[in-house]
Amino acid sequence: MASEHLEHKLALLPDKPGCYLMKNINDQIIYVGKAKNLKNRVRSYFKSSHTGKVAKMVSEVADFETIVTSTNKESFLLEITLIQKHQPYFNIKLKKGTGYPYIKITNERDPQIKIVSKIKKDGGYYFGPYPNVYAAEETMHFIQKVYPLRRCNGYQGRPCLYYHMGQCLGACFKKVPQREYDHQIKRIKSFLNGNTTTVKRQLTDKMLKAADSMEFERAAEIRDQLHYIEVTVEKQKIISNDKTPRDLFNFYMDKGWLSIQIFFIRQARLMKREKKLFPIVDTATEEMTSFILQFYNRRNNILPHEILLPKGLPNKEISEILGVPVRTPVRGEKRDLLAMAQENARLSLDEKFRLLEMDQSKTTGAMKEITDALGLPEGHRIEAFDHSHIQGADPVSAMVVFINGEPAKNFYRKYKLKTVVNHADEAASTREVIRRRYSRLLKENKPMPDMIFMDGGEIQMDAVKDVLENELGLDIPVVGMVKNDKHQTADLLFGDDDHHINLNPRSQGFYLVQRIQDEVHRFAITFHRRVHTKHSLSSRLDEIKGVGPRTRTKLLKKYGSITKIAQASVDEIHSLGINRSTAQLIKVSLQKNAEVAKRSSHD
């Protein structure tokens, strides 16, 4: 239900096209959308019931803004600009480049053919995208042999090796006429656009002549080139009667997820297919339009000569913005291609749902196994704690969070213990970290976890319950994770009497407890090592006369370890702004320590 503030703003919405920006409580833009009618579209979020990603987005909206545009086309353009500027969490966002290779004919006096991964507005001719670098390289090598341009670095006064091999027109030692380049480039473009008949006929004639002249090696090389055309260029079924480079988009939507398929049709063949899956907030039509405009607004992408889209999308506006024809075929092979793309989109989404169900059985299902075994209502969030110290030195605690059976690393926390007198006192360490964690949640009015897991036995559990119940007045179930004599997860402790709860060691619930116990132990140990190492380094340096806090900080920031400081020269230490006599003393002291440590290890 919308707040009073939002209700007032909803009543003032204009009945015009434009964009809307949803904001959270921190004034961050979490979603950008467009609408032909801002009043109807924005109100629909707050006046209807939703599920999935839409419900999640609406639950976080604390405010919104609108920007009115003159036309629907302007709202499309503005939406893409705002998405790229603010990168809202709930919008579909594409990477800046495709990462696919293209073949490029350079725009220069002596052009060459090369493989590139970035598209630039430099007058060159780009063809692609190719499914991978290998496919692009094979095609480029074929062209270099059949339709050579320049393969050398330019004029050098003598023919290059490639000229002798027939793979360079000779820019290395002479001026190649422009018409010769133009003629060659015309044939390359024709080949790349799928016209293979001409080149096959020419190669066959050359192969027969070479064989008649008993140039069998040359004839074999040409035979291999013909084989390349058959297995690489022509192995894919021809799916169009014309050679127009075109991209085709279709989609399938179900349960708040949008599955998109893009077919890249080049040389009258399906050269590459790309698939995308997104949970969405807006309608399928709006999200698809936004996706297509973002798709072609990326740096490393070139527009085809035609775009094919399913019925229901704003073809006219998309065509005007992109500057290429956008059509919806109603019959023939292009319509069949659209149907094939939609079927592929449906199959991809079905597979996604099956995987989600499997994941759910391993995560949410595992959580239910644990709560059922403990006799607790279903929960979502577990916070687990562990302590670490070395003979009482540098005591620390760590907390990890699992939500619906998955680690939520953004919520992990580290604690340097401050009030514990006897650093090996597990109960005191537990009391301090529990007090600090949950008194803070109370002050900030934040939700509590459904369960607290302690890596330890009855001592730690009793300490947790004492702080929660007697100091903070909280009622949170506390569970102990017990290990066997092999230091492996065994079972759980729970209840007023801390009795053992045995889980099936082959169940998903047991595996989840294992993951939680291993993760909190890893996190605590890693944090402790970092703290202990830092303190050890600091104390070793503090023992050296003339080394104060500022000098120590300089050394640690530059070198990071005693070994690296000891390996540095006096001049290098001096260059940090440390006077030479102190630099010499640091060098001598650390080398002595290293020698003593080395002798001790041998003894």
C-alpha cells in the first residue's frame, strides 16, 4: 500500500508520455521506465497486486520522479540515457560491448584485412559478428589467400614474403593502383555477404589449370580452399533467399521472467545465436523495446541492414531511433525464423525454471529440513558466529549470513574483541560479539535473524542465550554446531537443555550446516591471520630505535611484509623519506632477526 506521500504524488501525475524514476529510502534510483501515459502506468504499480521482481521493486519505492516528453519516441531515447547514467538495480542492463570478433577491411591507401573486437567510426568495413575468434580467423586466412590486399607493414623497398606467396598485392615495394584494391575489396564483400558461387568457379578453374601444368602442390592448396568453403561457409543451412545482413529478435515471458533470443543472419545463414534471461518489472513489450535500444547502443556493435521483430513492438519508433528498417514478417521463411526464435526462448526459460527448482530444493528446501528438525517455523535468515585467536593473542570474532540457504556476503561482519580480559575465554568473547551485534540491530530498528548458529558447544550457546534474554530481551532460537573428533560437522545442539539434534548426513539440510560451519570458520581464520600478521609486523618494527608510527606505516604500505622490507636496500628505504641512519638500522635489525630465525629453524 502506498504511503501518504506517494498517494499525494500519484494524484498529481500528468496524463502524458514520459519517463518515471523510482527511488528507494536512500534517494537512490532503483528503476527507470517509460510510458505513453505516465498517470496510468505509474499508478498501476501501487494500485495492483504484484509478485516476483515487481513486488520486490515496489516494496522498496519511497519516492518517484517523472519527466514529461513531447512524443513516445522521445521517451524511448530518454529512458536509455537514464538507464545508462544511473544503472538502476531493477532495470535490464547490458554490458558495454559484445566481445564478439569482426572482420575489418581498413580504410587507408593500402588497405588490409584484420580481426578486431571493437567497432570504430573510421570508415572501415566491418563484417560479423562471428561466433568465435577461430571462425573469424579461418575466414580471414581464406580471404588473404584468395583475395589478398596488404599483409606487410607497408613500403620497405623490396617484396615481402607474403608477396612471394601470393598473399600481398605488393605495397611493400611498389604503388598498387587504387582500382586494383577497389576491385579486390568488391570481391571480398561479395564473398562475405554469401556469394560463394563465383569464387568456387574461379578456384575450380585455377585448380584444373594447376593440375594440367603438373603443379600438384598448388592444385592441392586450391582444393583445400574449396573444401573450406564447403565445410565452413556452406555447412550451415541457407535460411534466407537474399543476402541482406539482418538481426532477428523474439521472446517468451512466463512467471515474471523474460527470455530473449537474437539470431544474427549473415551470408544468408544463421551465423550466431545469443540468448538472454532476465526477471523483469515492466511489461514484456516495454522491456523488449528497452533491451533492443540498449543492445544497439553498446560500443562494440554494428547495425544490420534490417531488424526483424515479433508483432506488438513499436517498430516505427525503433526504426526511427536506430535508422534501419524494422519489420514484422507475416509469412514465409522470415516468419518461420521468428517462430523458431520464440520456441528457443521458451525452451531456455523452461530450462531456467527447472534449474531454479533444483536450486530451491538445495537451498530453501535445506532450510526447511533444518527448521523441521528443530521444530521451528520456516525461516529465511541464519547468522552464524565463530571466534579465532592464537594462545589468546589478537582475539577476533566473525559473523556470516545465509539467506534461504545461500551465503549473503554483503552482510558478513568482522569484530575485533575489545572487552575480553582473558582472551581465551570463549564465553566472554561470545557475550561481547552477541551484545554488539544485536544491540546495534535494536538501535537501528533492523530485522532480526530467524536463527543464530554458534560454532561451538554448550558454553557458547549459554552465553548467547544469556545476553539475548537477560540483557536485550530478545527471543531468537540459538543453535550449536557440533564437530566430531575428526573436526567434521556431526550434529546440532538445541533447546533449553541443549540436546542433540541428529540430521541425516546425506540430506541437504546436513550439507547446509556443513557449508555454514566451514564458511564461518574460514571467515574468522582469514580475518584473524590478517590482524595477527599486521600486529606482528608492527611489533617487530616498533622494537627498532627511531621507527615511530609514521615510519612504520610507510614501510608496511610500501612492502607489506618483514621479508620484503629486509630484502630492500638502504637506498630504497631511504627513498621513502626515512633518514639514512634509521634506514641502515632497519636493514641491520631485520637481517639479524632473519638470521636468528633461520638458525632456530635448523636447530
